[in-house]
Amino acid sequence: MDKKIGESFSFYMPRSYEPSKATPIIFIFEPMARGSTGIDPFISTADTYGYLLVCSNNTKNGPFEGNYAIIDRLFAKVFTSLKLDPKRVYTSGFSGGGRLASSIALKTDQIQGVVSCGAAFTINSGGLPTTQNFSYATIIGEQDMNYYELTFTHKYLNKTKLPYEVFTPDINHRWPTRDQILMAFDWMQLEAYKKLLLPVDPTVTKQIYNKYYQQAQLEEKDQRLLAASNEYRRVLNNFKRYYQMDTIQEKLQNLEESKAYKSEKKKNESLLETELALTDELFDRFNTDINKKSYHLGWWENRIEKLKKKMESDSHMEQTMYKRLLYKVFAHAIETVNHDPSIKNIEQKMFCYDICMLIYPSYALPYIKQIENAVAMKKPDLGLDYLEKLLNTGFDEKERLLKNESIMTLENMDRFKKLMTK
């Protein structure tokens, strides 16, 4: 984009692209500034509906202000280089990138639609829609640490006139799949019809109807009645302008009056209350322990073990909630060690990474970080302890270790040689 300041972006043209025609575009924001990673989930959407895709290689998680200047230059470059449809400019992103995508729509009021993945709105002054009229969809997995945000999002958006849809696939905090992204942009297509931005295509409308209806039937068949209710309501709300909806209305009414639905709804509400209470307990303990001069992991080992046993429940809803809770604590530890300015010493960082290892013992990064921390503290034996723990997980990326400068300071130690030989 600008070689002088080292900025660039990844770009994808749909199969139907014609440079002479005004084309819709999706600006994508990837939290780790990986342009090609951000482009990939949108390829099916681009080829289905003819969107150009642009993903910055420079915007990333962090304060919005640091990203806005990059985005201004990105927009200037793209809008002067391509013939775009100014009424069909969309933004999307994952995690902090999703919040950034939303903030651009709020800030400019020039965006037609936003698809935020793994995050809802930033809850602060200026971070929520008021008089804007863009279409808003969020994709937050049931196992995502930010899932609880949907409770607030629903309540707030119901008070506004902002058209919105919420999609909750059974995933954790990661980019949705191509099919999941396409489901959200199917809805954006319906929004374009409703706003008279495009002439209605009955064939496309029918295809989207069938997809949404089949998803509702699948959820009902799997006895996921809350999800089935949401899907039938999605069908009802979006297609009543096109089709007779008496059958769908009856299905929805019968479903929501059933004992099984009411029981599942009550269970879900109870689990959300439990999740909130446990989140407060764990975060309070975390914030206390990280500031101790020396920390002990005994309480955490016991607590996390008990929470993991809860994940063995026969109830899918209960399994999902505890998976979400543990991921939330893991993410809090990672965010703290990487972005909290109050973290001043290595012991605090080591505490964060130890928590990460207790939650996901097969994830390599925390072990490697702990080896680096131990070396920085001039405690080579402690570093080798973490190396041995890492290798005992089955880790076998030898070259990754040999490229690490901190780890290679241990290479002359006999124990290191033995471990690497193993």
C-alpha cells in the first residue's frame, strides 16, 4: 500500500469481477495483522455475491486510535484505485478486529454492514450505535469467551432501530469457517434487498430460505431447542415479506410452549448466572495472586481440575459453558501478560503462563515463554524443567526450539543435550 511506511494489504477478486463495474467490498481486520488469514474465511462469500476483499497487514489488536490512521490510508488507496459501489461498503473482523470493524461504522456512518466475529460492541462511550443505520451481524461461538456479551448486545440493540442478527455456531474464540461467514452475508444480501440496494433475486432468496430453514430443522432434530427457536425466528423475521409464514409461526409457537424448551431455557439462564459468578471468583483470585511477591499454584490446580471434570457432564450446555469459562481465564492470562501495562516483573508473567499451562497443557507457547523467562532470571535449571514438561506433552518441533535464542543459551548443559536427544 505504502512502501515508504511499510504498509500493505491482502486482496481477493471474486470470479465474477469486472473492473468497469461498481463492485461491493468487504474491508477485513485480522487481530494479528495477517492479511491472508483474514481473507480466507470470506472467499466463499466473495465468489457467491461478488465482493472484493481487502485485509490490512498492519491493523491489529490494540487501541483504535493507532489503527485509524492506517485505515484512513488504506481506504484512500483502495477507493482511488478501484471502482467501488459506495452504497455497499462492508467491514468485518475477528476479536479486536471485529470491534474495530464496528467502530469504523460508528465513526464514519458510511458503512452499509458490519459482520463482527468473536466480539460484540465495545461497551464504552461512543462504542455503541445510536442513530446509525448500518446492518449489524455478529458471529460468536457458544464456547467463545465473549459469548456472554450477547446478553447485553440483545438488550441494547432491541432498544435501537439497528437491524441485526446473531449467529452462534458451536466454536470457541477463532475465525468462523467459510460457511459460517457466508451465513452472515446471506443475511446481508437480504438486507440489501430490503434497503432497495439490489433488485430482489427470487432464486437467491429461496436458496437462503432453504439454508436457514434446514439449519432450524437440524437444531430441532438434535434437541437443541433454544438454537432451533432462534433459527425459526430468523426465518420468520427475514422471509415474511416474501412467503406465507403460518407454518413457521406455528412451529415456533409449539416449540416455545413445550416443556422441553422451557426446561432448556431455564437451564441456560441458570448456567449463565453460574458462569458470571465463577468468572468473578476466578478473575478476583487471578488479580490477587498476580500481585503477590511469590505465588503458589495449589489452589489453581485444584480449581481447574474440578472445572475440567464439569466438562464431562452429559449436558451439552453444561460442557459448553465450562469450556467457555476456562477459555475465558486462559484469554485473560494471555491478554494480561501481553497488554496490561501494570505487569512490571517476570514473576507476574510467569504466573500468567503457568495458568495457561494448567488450562491447556498441550499448548506449546506458554512453555516456551517460561523457558525464556527462566533464562532471563538466570535460572537455567528452571528453564530445563519447563523444557522437559514441554517435551513430555509430545512436542517434537525441534527446529522451533533450536531457533530460539533464549533456549539455545542452554545448549551446553548436559541435561539439555539429553532432553534434545530424547
